[in-house]
Amino acid sequence: MIAKIGRGNNLHGALAYNQLKVENENGKILFMNKMIETKDGKYTVTQLTKSFEPYLMANKNTEKATLHISLNPDPKDQVSDEKFVQIAQDYMNEMGYSEQPFVVFKHTDINRTHIHIVSIGVDEEGRKISDKFEKRKSMKICRNIEKKYQLLSATDKEFAQNEQIFSPVDYHSGDVKSQLASVIRNIANYYHFQTIGEYNAVLSIFNITSEKVEKVDGGVVKNGLVYFALNEKGDKISHPFKSSLFGKVAGLDALNDHFLKSKEIQKASSVNETLKAALLLVMKSKPGEIEFKKKLKEMGINTVVRRNATGRIYGVTFIDHQSKSVWNGSRLGKEFSANSFNQYWSVDNNSNKQRNDESRNDVYLNNFEVVQSKQPHELFNFLQDYSVCLQKKVYFFLESVFCFKYRI
């Protein structure tokens, strides 16, 4: 079992993200500790927030008081709801949070069923609960829980190896080919995408891009693919690497097969509805582009915007690290298309929107801003602190997420 601990300053957002899962029938509340309960067992984000308000009001010094934890058993483990509750209680007790209010959400929108715990990191008197050696302590608790509940074990060594598999390409550190290979050979195992554009959107967060090329072989024109490393500005900074250098999985034939499989998987899921709900939640405050991206990153969703030479947006792609799926905006609906965002972030309106955003941000952040939620798979921990360029940290929430290290 892998535990990911995220800290943020927007409790309402962490609850909103998880409640979206419940409302879209992709999750449910399993357990609540020291929370105000309702007669009918139904909850809203506002109602859940009330249980934490005394702690937030008492807090004076802790900047990131919100705790957002995910506990992820191996996909092969069959964990019942009852056992998930016991696991959550054991984990929170051993971490020193048993006396805190917390709510346990179960997520079922991906193959790997897991739970999220939203809590607060300060006590009733506003004092921060120590997080000293938190990661080491958490990993030890996970090992004990695995033994107690007979779960498949994820050793510290395996976890460390997983964290090293994917990381953004750093051109200056050398051996660019190996860095590219570690991402390109594995990315399709974790993400679903249907087009080259969506594929490149995922690759871009690892400082990589691909391009189609034509070659003549025996008088026959054949399409191929080459890859480039990118710098922090998104500019090509390496010579092209042929896809054949990375094996068949990196070529167009394999990708086309992946596009078809992704289409079937995404068609059969309701992930797009959850993603659209998240986008609409963020769009309520009419944020400018920078704030829009920031809020989504904190939910474990990256936004990749593509512009032409004149600055006009011709593509917007969303990468949901929770479901490991990639969506071109137009596939989600015309309100999320490039044309819509050109109008949404138009030069004439944007300056006014930014000023308005600044004046109401204090109110909005307390009520609607979405904090780091589900993070990417453990392999994507580096996405955790991506304010400037998606740096290293796992993601998977995201995070944010979601440079920013996704803090579930």
C-alpha cells in the first residue's frame, strides 16, 4: 500500500474535489471521525466544512493546515469497505490524527480502488500537529498495515525505484536519450490519449515533444515519428531522436493502437463528467489563464494551452492525473474548446477579469478554490510542486498536484 500525503491551504477545495466523485457516482463517503452528521446521511461541501471551522479559526501560524491523504492498496488487493475504514482509522491513529476531524472518501472511477482522507493538521487550539519525519513514519505504518490486513507489500526499495522511473528531462544533466526513453517507453502504460496532440500534451510535462515525419523507403512514402527534448520554455533543445531508438512502443503503429484502446476505455467511463464538473467549478469565478491553470493543478489536472504565432489559442488539453486520462477540450464540449477560451481569455476582457479576480480572490479562495487532490501514480511524484516548471517530488488529485509536487 502506498500513502501520499498532501498539505494545502484550501480545505473547501479538497472536500469539493472528493464530493464531486460522490455526486457523479464515482465515490462515496465511507467514514467520518468527529464530524457533524446529517439525519439523512447526505452531505454538501459547505456542511462538511463546518466540522473543521473551529480548527481553522484557531489556527494562527500554520500556512498549509489542510491534510489530503490517499491510501492506495495494490490493484490486486480486494479490500472491502469495512476493511478500508479500519485501514483509515489505523493509519490516522498511528500518524497522530485520531483526535482530528476527518472524512474518508472511497474513489471507484479508476481500476485501482483507493481512499482519500481529508483532515486538518492543527489541533483545537490552533497548534500544528508535528509532521517531523512524516514520510518515514508513514511508510513504516503502511508496512504494518500490509501485514495486519494481509495486503500485497510495496517495499521502500520498490517505492524508491518507482519514483525514479519518470521525471522531467533535464537537458543539462546529460544522457538525454536515456531520460527520454524512461518516459516514452512507459507513458502509454499509465495514460489514455486518443490523438498525437493529446500524446504531446502529456509528453510536454516531461519536457518532451514528438513530431511526425515522412520518409521515402523504396519509393514508398512512410510516416514516422521523432522526439525532441524541451527546455523550461517549451522550446526544442536537442537534436531529433528516431522513435526506433526507443522500441516499437514509441512508433506510430503502436500509438495508433493505443489511441483506439484509449477511445474504448474513455467511452466506457464517466471520467469526462467528473473532469467537466471540476472545470466548471473552477470557471465559476471567471479566473484569468494563470489562475485557471493554478486552480486545476491543485486538483491534479494540468492544462496545456497551444498558441500560434499571433498568440491565438488553437488547442487546449486537460491532463487528469487522477484517472490518467487526457482530453482535448473540444472532446469535453464546445464550452471547453480553443475558440471558447480565446473569448474567455480575450485581451480586452482579461485585464478586467484579472483585476476582478484579485479583488474577490480572498472570498473565492475561502469558498471555491480547489486544493491539491488526487495525485498522479507514484511514478509521477515529481509533478508535486509545479509552480514554475513541473519539477520532481508522487500525484496521484495529482495533487498539486496535482515547480509543483502534487500533494494528493
